Amino acid sequence: MRNEELIRIFMENASKVAAKPIRVEGSNKLNDILDEILANETSVYCPAKTELEKSVIIDVERRVEALENATSSVEEVVAGIAETGSIVVSSANGRALQTSLLPTYHVALLSADNIFASLDEFFKIMGNDLPTNVTFITGPSRTADIELTLTIGVHGPEKVSILVI
């Protein structure tokens, strides 16, 4: 399957699970889009571990160094799964899985080259070299009580945006 088709399927399926996928044409537009979608966020955490994360510019008065103090987070994710619209985060290279779980708004940076058609395809590429923790995130956190009352954001973020670069 061609990459453009994978991107289209991924974005369509991510939208169906209440994530907000946004296509970013080149990393030079990344900060413009981040400024727009994070305009109302007062405390933003970005781990700045990858080259893409290091290129993220967040106003000094809004950027926080401690994840616990953040209402939103921006991080590069390992992969996207087109068939489910899911993103993949891992603990590889000392990454904290809490970056995608603690803040109420998670902004995932996803390279278009890292979108896989299926989970099977993703695991074939990963082989036996998996990190200690791998988490698959499909839209904002959802949970329901015994009466099936759906609640968003109890066990993770209330909002998820995925910037496909």
C-alpha cells in the first residue's frame, strides 16, 4: 500500500475514535500548527529527547519541565497503526509513558513514514527487539461505569491530537 493511502486511512480511523489528526506538510510548519492548537494551554511539557521534539518551540512562560505540572504534552510517538487509527508509544531510550497519560491534552508527533497498515506489520518490523513497555493509544481515554455511563479522560487524556508530519 502506498504511503499516501496509509496516511489517509490512518487519519480517517483516528478521526472515528475522537482523536484529531492533522496533516503537517513538512516540519517547518510544525510550530505554526502547535501554536494554534496549544493557544489556550497554560502549561505544556515536551521531553525534547528526539530531534523532532527538540525542534518544538513553546513559549518560556508556558513550557514546564516537570510532567506533573503539565496540562498538555507534546511528544514524538513510535508509530501509527492505520487499521485502528492508534498511535504507539514506548519506554525505549528512557521515555516516560506518563507523557501520554497524565496531562489532559496529548499532542502526538507522528512521522508519516512510521505509519503501518496493521498491528501485524508493526510487530514484523519490530521483531523481537521490543522495549519493556509499549502502549497503544486509540483516541482519548474512555471508561464506563456499571451503568454504562461513558466518561472521557479518567485514565488518560481527554483530548488527543496527532500531527502527521
